[in-house]
Amino acid sequence: MKNITGKTPFFRLLIPVALGIIANEFIPVLPSAVVFASAGFILMLLSFFIPQNKEFHYRWVFGAGACAFIFSLITFQYKHKTDDSSLDPSTQYITYKGIVRDIPQQKSRSVQVNAKLMYPVQKKVILYLEKDAKSGVLRPGDEIVFRANMQPFKNLGNPDDFDYVRFMKIKGFAGSAYVPSHQWGKTGKSIQSVYTLSQNLRAKALNFYKSFGLNPDEYAFITALTLGYKSNLSNDLQEAFRASGTAHVLAVSGLHVGIIYLILNVLFSFSGGSGKNVISKQLLIILFLWGYAFLTGLSVSVVRAAIMLSIFCLGRAFHRQGFSYNSLAAAAFFILVFNPLSFFEAGFQMSFLSVFAILFFKPKLDTLYVPSRQFFLKIRDLFTLSLSAQLGVFPLVLYYFGTFPTYFFVTNLLIVPLISVVIYAVLPAVLFFGLSQLGFVVFHSLFQVVSWVLGKLIALVIHIVYVCEALPYARITNHYLSLAQVMLLLIVLFVFGKYMVKKRIEYLFVVLGSVLVFLFISTYTIVNEPTDRFVVYNRPGVSEMEVIVNSKSTPVMRKGNSVLPYSSKRIVRLSENIYRLKISEKTFPIDFLILSEDDSFSMNTLKAHFLPEMVILDSSLSTYAVKRLTKECRQLHIKVHDVSQMGAFSINL
């Protein structure tokens, strides 16, 4: 630990940053940022009055004050970002004025618009505008006025569902609303910022790629690969990349920016490698890297990678060590100070952990095999780079997604070089297209040739991915880890890596102890697995039920009115109202009555046929029917569970 903090001063600064974020996240009531800032200022001020002969003994005073000041800064930023992403529920329609931030996304029945409200509050929201000619011509920077009932985000409450509310909070969005065509309009103003200008440039680049004559999957792939625009990717294509272990190529990040850096390094090699030329070369590279970040719409992952490489370039400009742990810590420090909520973002965690793992594992793995030929050396480097990154992130992949690609090393050996070639091929395509616009016919022909080659390369990449997805046992699925297991697994990996170099027995004890605790947690989880369950899910407008036995789900496929045959519970599901004119001599006592699909049900009629302990109203019923049936149940003193408002209904069988 002492070795780390000594060689990576930014790691020391990261400690109060991480503590501040964790404290604000998990401690309900904290003193204001002013208290911590004042304490930090006082401690730093006192450090200047320490007698010279005692300065070394009390050298920690200034450091403690600096940590308290950073803690206060994080507290202020965290509360500010949290307030920006919060919204009180409302039943009123309010008139808002806002600015379109991103490129509008075409949905099946609406147009999704990410907007920044300017009046009466300043928050980021998501609007779903009615799909028509008016919404189809919106551009980033357009000012709009609309009237809507803005609502905060809400989870559906289904078992093991994605935490959508937390995800949107981290992204900085406060709420959403559907806006019909007659409830909104453009003011005619265009208010541009650096971000909206970058989005407009990104939109032009998207239109440029349409001239390549690619099919929908190929077009979606090239826009995701080079611009980080993933809205056009089909679910099948995304699933194929995930299963093959190459999903990282679809998110513009360190790999892509690194390739751009290599290209720029070659282009500016004419400037020489000594004296002031080095500084000017690295500054030019930084400028172009941020130009590329601007072209991709200043997406978070690209900005993150650009910050890392900018620090690397500055280090090279002043003859410092290349990319190091300190550079990585510095990049994390600046990102988290700007937005502390990034700490909880899966992309942030995986980006930094993968780079940390490459810095830690790759030098150790490279010593295991040193080929004599340059070709095999390149293969070795590609393999150890991929393996190092995967060693760092696979615990997080299992934690977030419960899946892990088994052939990642093979697919990455094939895909990553092809990805580099595709990115290289885009540059002459852009150049030839620009020259062809000046009237040079020969460059138009060259553009068509390069476009054809690019299309074939993209088709090859997609074909390889689909083939790898179809291989037997292509990935491990449904193996989620708890947070404690993730931490233990990371300790095992990194401490064992340290043991392989240092051969100190205490490292081995730590590894074995962590493995034992990991196995204990796994055994405890298996023994205490939840019993078999029956679940009524919250899927808006749909009736969906499942029986979960031994952690395997089986959909309830029965339609119409039926008794669900589970011995421990008496469950009746009704989806057709055939009881309006029927007379029953005897009521049927049941545990649960599930009403679905038919809005004409009335408990005043059904009470003559059934005597339920509880009524479940599933999400296929209309809002009006749910309100009416809820009122009737309460009048009859019957418990009621509204799935659309209270989340999924689950019972143990």
C-alpha cells in the first residue's frame, strides 16, 4: 500500500473522493459541504504554523486538511448532481421550455427526444413526442415549448429487473413524459452549446455513412464503431457481440481512441522526436483526439478515454513515464470530481478496471513467452492484452449481467485486428469523398472502391461474430455474483498475480483465505435459494405469468379462464368475463384471483362465484378498470394488489 501511494500521488487524492461518494450514497444525513471545507481550510492553515523542528512529525496535518477539502467538494457535487436528477411526482400539466440535446431517436410510435429544461426548472428529461412530420425534423439545439405531465422514472418492480431509476439517475435524467403533437412546438430559436454542436456534427457524419450503400446491420455497426451511435443496432446483433465477447468494440472507448492515437502518431511523425517538436507533436495529438471526441458527440466513454490519453500525451511531452497507475488515477480523479455519480456507472468501472488490469497483468504475462519473430510477438501482445483486460472485468461482467463469453480470446484475436483495419479504411473513404465533392471524378471512383472494401470488411466482422455466437457453450449464463464475491474474486486475481512475481507466502495465505470465504458465500447462497415461486409480472399492456422451479422459469401459457394447478395454493386466473348473467348456488373459496385482459370484470358480480383472499389486477387491464376494481375490492374488504402500481406479485408455492 505504501508503495502504491508513494508512486501514485493521485491515488492519495482518489481516497477522499471515493470516501466522499460512498458516504453520500449510503449515509442518509451528512453535514453540509461547508463544514468539511471549513475543517479542511483550518487544518491546512494550521500546518503553516507548525514549528520547523516538528514539521516532519505533523506532516499529516496538511494532507488531512486537503482530504477534508476534497471530501467537501465531492459532497457538494454529489448533492448538486442528485438534485438535478430528482423530480417530484405531479398530477398537473405544466408548460415547459427546453432545448433538444441529442439526436432524436425514431421509435415505433414516437420520437425520443433528450431535452434540457430551461423553464420553470433546469433539468434533463426524456420526451416521447407523437410521431409526425413535425417531430421528424428536430435537431440538437432547437428550442421547444411543450405542455406535459412530467413524471419521475419508475421501476416495474419485477423480480431481478434492471434498476431503471438508478440508471437514469446516474445518467442525470430527472423524468419523462409523452407529448402529443398539438401540445408542443418549436419557438424558432436554435440555442447552441459545445455539446449540441458536437451532436449536429455527429448527425452529419451519420448521413455521410448512408452514402456507403451498406445494409442496415452494416450501417448500424459502422456508426456504433466509429461514432458511438448505437440506436440503430438490432437486438440480434448486440446479442451476438455480447455472446462472442466482443461487445466492447460497439462502444467507442479506449480501444477506438487508442487506434486514433496510433494513426495520429504516424501522421505527425514528421515533426521529429526531440526538443520542442515533441511538445508540439503531443499537443497536436491531444487537439485531434478531442476533435474526434467532438465528432462522436462527446459521449461519456470517449471523453473518458480522451482524458486518459491526454494525460499520457502530456507525460510524453515532458519526458515522463508513459501511461501509468498515476495517469489512470489522475483520469479517474478529474472525472469523479466533475460527476461523482460516474462512480456507480458500469462503463466507468469496467473501463478503469480493464486498464488497471492491463497495466498489472500484461507485463507479467509477457514474460511467460518471448517469441523471436516479430509476427508472433504481435500475436502474443494481442493475446496478453485481451486476456489481461478480461481478467480484470469478468467479475464485474458476472455481477452486472450474469454471463461470460467462453471464446473471448479467439474472437478478440480475430475481431480486434479487423476492427483496426475498418477504422483505418474509414480515413481514405472520408478523404476521397471530400475530394470528390470538389469535382474530381477519379476520387469519386476511388471512394466507391474504398466503400466496397469497407462493406466487405464489415460483413466479414459481423459474419465471424455470428459464427462464434452459434458455437456450442459460447457463453456461461445465469451465474450472477454478489458484490462481496466480486471483491473476493478481484482480491484472488490481483494478489495471486503479485504472488507469482514476489513469491511471498503471505500473499498465498490471502488468496487461499479469499477462496474459502468465496466458496462459503456460494454454498450459503445455494442452500438458501428461494423456494419455488409463482410470479405475475408488470409488463405494461401485457398479461405475463411464470412459475419458477429450481431457478428455471416456465411461462404460464394458459389462455382464458382457468384454475392454476398448484397444490399448495388455489389460484384462479380470469381473462374472459362470462359471469355477468350467471347465477351460482355456492361460492368457491380461493387464495388468489387474478383478473386480466377483460376490463368488464366487476367484483360485485364475481363475489357470487369466488371468495378470494386477495385479488391481483395484472398490467393488461386499463387504468380506468384498475381504479374501479380497486375501489370495489376495498368496499368488499378484499385485499388487492395492483401490479402496474405496486410491482410484480410473487408468492412461494
